[in-house]
Amino acid sequence: MVSFSAVAKRYPGGQEALKDVSFALESGELAFLTGRSGAGKSTLLKLIPAIERPTSGSVIVNGQNVASLKRAAIPYLRRNIGLVFQDQKLLYDRSVYENVMLPLAFSAHAPREAARRARAALDKVGLAGRENANPIQLSGGEQQRVAIARAVVNRPALLIADEPTANLDAESAARVLDIFVAFRQVGVTVLIATHDLALVERYAGRILKLDAGRVV
Amino acid sequence: MLSAVVIGVALALPAGGYALLESLRGLATRASLDPQVSIFLKSDLKRAEAQALERPLRADRRLSKVRFVPREEALKELNAVQGLADVTAALGQNPLPDAYVVTVRSGEIDLLVADLGKLPGVAHVQADTAWARRLAAVTAIGRLALWLLTFLLGLGLVAVTFNTIRLQILTQREEIEVSKLIGATDSFIRRPFYYLGLLQGMAGGVLASAIVWLALALLNREVRILAESFGSAFRISSLPLEDAVAVVVLAGLLGWLGAHLSVSKHLREIG
């Protein structure tokens, strides 16, 4: 599903975020990417949906080498990847429902099918009934679940989350992780970056530890 | 919306100028379609000598119509003009010479005027086209000025749209960022801005046409009074529909161009 080989990423300032990263995720696998702050977790995740490009090495996602993907092809790659960010990147000028509908606007869906999918996604994250609320009215944990609903509404094969529990209390964090794990059970490949090792140990997932730009 | 008003007012200037110039040009071409030349004879010329000129004039192939205007008839015409009868009566004797009025069929008017002046007994040859030619020259200058104005204001339109779209992109920055991250294509993100630029330009064009139409309708009320005092039915023709449509289309295209430049510059800066 995802395969990194000899990936290095150097930022223009000369800072070397990743030195030599190689690993592969099988389809339907659950993996946690751990490591100290600044170990390169975010950079690694950004390489998968081509938010950043590697300086060298290859990043294969779903059989495509993302490193050499044309600009115009990137949107189509991203539609098959669900992204959840530490700051949820929700739009606060519209309702929860409209936020979840956003990805469906780009890909051609019949309005009824789109509405059905959005409701199903909200139902899966336990927010059915909050469709008309504004995200600002929701707690941090609930907002993160809206972000997850938006990430999965297109039914991606791959779900990536960058520190999804960083700003949440233990209970909300566990609930959010439970949701990710549930997606894994329906065949979605899930990769979560986190520094919360205690939380990770409760799940039967593979652990990729990133240290000084390398997976150890 | 305010930008559409700015565009409308800016475009009304060249569009209105264009309508005015077209009216003047119409006047000039109508007058020069069959240019008339008046040949005034020496006032001491005998009637027989004067009439003898008719033959060489009729023989000239460059002329289509030759009409002899005896001085008595000229005086009568002059008297018919209101208020002048008193003046001519005060003069006592007829000050007008015999004259020919000829219509030019073809050829260089200046050359013709020179040739006619050489005929025996001719005192003065006056081509009525002189004023029409001057008018044509003035309208040509006006036209050039108008093109420059149109170009500058067109540039202004592009700049106004550029800025409107820039502000719109800034307000929607977050939405654009998120949309890009979750798989929106560039064209999907660009499209609404193109529409905005196009619509804003077209709205400005419609407004400009409306302003011109209204302004000319108001002007024409006064022009009618003025023209009637000259015994003329001259009116400033309003902007014809096809020209109004052209203004709207052009404004739309320039708006689209402004949007294109703005979107190309500012969307690249996001994500």
C-alpha cells in the first residue's frame, strides 16, 4: 500500500528532516509512527499525499511513485487518502455537515448519494444528530471526529493522521483512536503519528519508531 | 459589487465617447456622400456670360449635377431665412453674385476646385466638404484619443478585477488550503474566481451601457432643441444594441483576464 525506500528530505534551509527512511505498509495494516518532537514524523506523513516531495528516494503509494507524480495528478492521489491533521483544519464558517460534504464536491457524486455518505460518515464517528452544529460549538474531541468523518467520506484505502490526539484529554483521545482502529477492521490501511506511547500500547498495531531521520 | 460600479463608470466614459463620435462621423459621411461645390461668379459678369459657363461645366465628367443660381434667386433664398429679410432690404441693392451649384460625382475635390477657379468669370469656388473634412479630421483625433482612453481604462478594469479576486482569495484562503489538501483539482478551485471576474466585468459592462444610454437620452433632449434651431434633425444616436453587447462582452473578457492573472499569481502562493 505504502512503501518508502531510501527516502531523504532536506528542507531548503539545509535542515535534514529525513535521512534514510525505508519501510512498507501492507494493505489493511495499522501502524503507529512514533518518535520525539522534531524527529520528522510530520515530514514523513506529508510525503505520502505529496504535500512535500522527497529530496531523494522513492515513495510508492498504491503503485504510484509519488516522488515523480505530476502536479495535475496530485488531487486524484489525495482523493484516495484520508488526511487528519493535528489542528483539524475545519472550516468554521459552515456547519459540521457541510464540512464533511466538502470532499464530495470535487468528485462527481449524485447529491443524494453524497448526502447519504456524509451522514454515514458522521454516524461512524458518533456525531449523527450534530450535522447542523458549527464546529466551533463542539469540543476538541468532537472536532477531531468531524475531521475524521471528512477524511473517510470518500472511502479512501489509506488513512493518515498526524498527532490526532495531541490536544485531547485521555478519554477523547482513546475514543478517537478507537475510531481509527475500527476503520482498519474494514480494510483501510491506517498510519497514525503520535508521541503518546502509552496510548499506542493498547492497540495491536505495528510501531515505526523514527529517530534522527531514520526508522529504527 | 462596488468594483462592478467602478468598472461600469470607467467603461461608460469610452462607450459614451464612442456613441458621440459615431454620431458626428455619421454627420460627416452623410455630408460628404455627394459633396457640393459652389462656384461664385464675378458680380460684374453679364448674365449671358454667366450662362455661357454652363456648357463647359456640363461637359466636365467629374460633375453630376449643375444648377445655375441667378442672384435674384439667391436673394430670395436668403430672404426666406427668418430675420434676414430686413437685413437685405436695408442693403438696397442685391449684393449677391450669380452662382453655380454643382455636385461632384468623383475625383479629387481639391483638384476640381482648382480647375473650376480657372474658368473665366469665376470669383470664388467653395467646396462644402471643407467643414466635413475638418469634422472628419476632428473625429479621427477623437477616435485615437478614445482608443487610448479605452486601452487605459481596460487596463484599469483588469487591475480592479485583479484586486477583487486577490481579496476574495485571501478571504477564502483557508477553504482553498483545505480543499487542496483533500483533493480538489486546480481547475475546481480556480473556476469560481474566473466566474467572479467574468460576471463582475459583464455587470460593469451592462452598467456602462445603461449609463451611456441614460446620459445620451438626457443630452438628446437639449441637442434636439439646438439642432432644430439650425433646422437640422440631428440627434446623438444612442449606443446601438450590438455595440452595447460588445461592451459587455469585452468587459467580461477583461474581467476574466484580470481573474486569470490574479488566480495564477495568488493561488500558487497557497499550498
